[in-house]
Amino acid sequence: MKLTKDSLKHNVSWKGYRLPQYDIEAVRKNTHENPTWLHFGAGSLFRAFPAVIAQRLLTAGLAKSGIICCEAYDEELIDRCYRVCDHLSVVVTLYSNGSINKEVVASVTESLKMSQDLDRLNEIFAAPSLQMVSLTITEKGYVMRDDEYNFLPEITRDFARGPGACESFFGKLATLCLNRQRAGGSPIALVSLDNCQNNGERLRYSMRDIADGWKQHGFLTEEEYNYLTCQISYPLSMIDKITPHPDERITRALEADGLEGVRAFTTAKGTCAATFVNTERPQYLLIENAFPNGHPPLEQTPGVIITSRAIVEKSARMKACTCMNPMDTALGLFGCMLGYTSISSEMKDPELVALITRMSEREAMPMVADPGVIDPFEFLHEVLAQRYPNPYLPDTPQRTAEDTSLKLPIRFGVTLNAYYNSSVPMHRASRLLYIPLVLAGWLRYLIGVDDKGEPFTLSAEPNLADIRALMGPVKLGEQISEQQLYPLLSSRLYFGHNLFEIGVGETVVKLFNELNAGPHAIRATLKKYCGEEA
């Protein structure tokens, strides 16, 4: 069995797989001529969720065109995950009882490289039929400024060069949108599907920065500037679906079926991928109803809600700041230091379960607003009782610990800000324990020594050099003063606040010194604050 269009014609070979129930060639022809949905970011989440949404619409006869994807960062994925298998993909859904569901997804009709396929991209953007452009470029994809809030060199060069000669992603995206306007095209929606709060606003700010730079250098008319900043919509969204790296157990299962070419690989840029994706069943996608040229009927598919901006904001805050993302970070950091290699195994650790449960229920939940469409307590306990403990979902603390410095301001800073601004006497940041314990855990993690006193490899962290410079030299067993840690803990870049000003800096320093007292101090500290007696 090969993952190709010709192979799909032999249905008997694909026993146990859900196959596309529509005319693939007709869909590809129609999509090429009348594209409606373009997506940037060809990673696993895209194939596990947006591409499956498009497949459901095609199967139900609610759409005649599929989805086109483009990769701007790790273009090796286009060759090795899309073109090698006729743009088909196997999506494996993993259930907590050990059963799996295997589906061949054919909704992706083209796969493009931004560096090579700009002519085709311009053609797509000029099409009147194009309704939405979605993105999964990760949180770091929106970074346009350095630690001192100066624009990155490539952004500054894009300002000076103007449209058509850009090297940054947002410079190229803004050029594509500008070419749509110049071709007489109607406005479209640019929809961030990245797992961060206020994702639509981040996207808007990035596009506005490019437009401002071009206007200052005389490249834009008032009409063109107005199109980029006012006529394109940037809906907020909240997306949730755990999609870990490809699991060796799934690889073996697919190979046992006779499927070829499913071995996972790592690209030159460090992306782990395969021609299949493994993911969980639960999924949530809420999008603000702000589509100036219409949108595919996404809300007709399971887990998707088109709703008001206020509801999306509340839902995103609930997930990103309370019911999931902070727990991801806690399990990632402490899991690495305690030697765990899977999230499900961490959920058998009573102190870690107590840490994330108490942090969410006791400290974060009082600051969250019920969005109405998703019950926060039900969502939280679905994560705690079903999703994290799923032994067949191969997520790892090493993955969830990646890029922590970029995540802390949203995952913890928003809740800390709510405490700081609360007029309720019992809501004082100085009363917090578990959120400061996780922040102290991050400092302890940065030392790169596990709880046994042995070195371990830190997960990817783009700001590591700067963070360590602010933190100063620290060794296991040393007791560090507030004065030494002040430059880091007062950084609004990494925490969203000066932690000493809002009343938690002292607690973080105290807890860090307990975690750093020596070998096995991490476990001792967890027992002290998260054990049964505590």
C-alpha cells in the first residue's frame, strides 16, 4: 500500500481506513480554478484539524473546493509530507481505550512553498472566490521585534524595499494582500488559528506594522493603506486539539497494515513529521464572525463554532490562561526535571496532578469568565480525567516545554494581572502559591540539571542566552538572592509584569531556592506543597 491517488482505487487494500467519499480530481480542479480557503503553515495541527474540517465539508456536499496549504518556514515539509504522497495524509485518532481511527484525508489540493510559488499565490489571492486565509505559524511566527522592542533587521529591510522585494513572512503576506487590492479584489479574512490568546490581534498588529513602514517610505496610497489596515478582517479564534509528534507505535501499526513510507523524520530545521499525524478525538475551534467575503460553512462540522468576539475572547482566555495551557507548561517543566518522557505517565504522579489541579481550580479559575458555549469546569476536568491521562496519545513534556519564555506572559501573566487589578480582598497576588511554584520551576529548569543532579537537554528556547544573562550564574545547591533574580523576574517581556511590583516576586525567589536546594529538592518541594498533607 502506498499513500497515492492510484492506490486509493484499490479499496480492498485499505480495509480499516476511512477513505474520501468524493471525487478527488473534481475537487482539485474546482479548487484550482475557484479557491476559497488558503492556509499558511503545513504542520501536524493543520493536517489533523483544518484539513479534516475541509474533508467533512466535501463529504457532506457543503463545499465543492478543498483547501490549499503553503509553508513559509520549513519548506522541506512540502516535499516530504505532501508532494511525495499526492497531497494525501493519514490522520490517526487515538482513543483512551486503545482503539484508533484511521482516515485518509484528501482535502488538501495543492501544497506550495512561499519562496518558490509566489506567482501561484498571487493568482490565488487575486481570485474573487477566496474567502479566508488561515494561519498556524506558532507563537514565535508573530515576533517582529527584539527584546528592546526594535524591529528585527529583516523587517526594517522590508520597510525600505517595499512590496515585492520582501524577505519576512509578513512582508510577503502583506504584498499578496496588496496585490489582491490592486487586482480589484474584495476584502478577505486573515484568520490566525495559532494557540495563543488574542491571536487575531497579533496578526493585525503584524500587518499594520508592515503597512505603517511602507506608508512612511512612500510605497502605499491612502486607499492601499486603508485596505491593509481596515478592510481586511482579523477574526479572533480559540483552537484546541493535542497533536503530538508522530509516535513509533502508530508507525508500526500502519506498517503492519502494509502502508509504506510512514517512518517519521526530522527536517533540517528540526521539525519532526511523517506522512501521517496522530491526534486526540476532542477538538474545539471558535472563530469570531468577521468574514467580509463570506466563509466556508465551518460551523457545520463537529467542534467548530462561529460566534461573537466576546465569546471567543472568553473561551481563549479560559483555555490559554486557566484550563489547559498553564498546565501544559507546568507538566512540561517539571516532567523534564523529574525524568518523565510522556504526559500520560506524569498523570500517575500524585504531586504533579495536585499541582496542576490546585493551580487551575484554586488560583486561575476564580479569574476566568464563563464563555457560555464551553463550561470551564467541564473543559478542565475533561483535560485532567481524559485527555492528559490518555496513554495512547504520545505527548511529551519535552515538547510542551518548548519556547516557554514566549508563552509565560499569556499563560500566567493574564491571571496575575487579574489578581493585581482585583478589588476583592481575598484576591491578592501575594496569596498565590501554585502559579509562583510553576514560575520558580521554570527558573530551576533553566539550570539544565534534573532532580537527580544530572544534566539534561533543554527543549528549544529562542531566548535562552538573554534569559541566562538576566538570571546570572546559578548552580544546583546555591541559594540566590532577590537582588540577583530581580533583572529577570522584573522583565515584562517574559512575565508580562514586574513580578515584585504585583506581589509574587518574593514568593518565586523563595520557592526557587527550595527547588534548587540540591538533588531531590524538587520532589521534596512538591511533596511539601502538593502532597496529601498539604
